[in-house]
Amino acid sequence: MNTDENGSPQEAPSTGRHAAPEGAPRHPAIDLSRDPNPGKPDHAKPDED
């Protein structure tokens, strides 16, 4: 782990701070097979055309 000029810890740029370890099982609450609209973002703000 690196520190920035303020001495704060920084994560490696290739992984987010909430990234699961390599090879970790998927969280049971994330079940994409139950998605009623697969591939369609139903949570985003509508496009303004």
C-alpha cells in the first residue's frame, strides 16, 4: 500500500477499495439470473434527447 503526499493510504490503482479478492465467490445477494429486465438499465435517469 502506498501513501500520498498527505500520508493518507492509497489503494493500488488496478483494484477499487471495495473490490473482492481474486477468485472470491460472488455475493449471494447479487443474482443476475433473477433480473426481470436483463441488459436494460432500469435504475438510470432517462436520456434527454
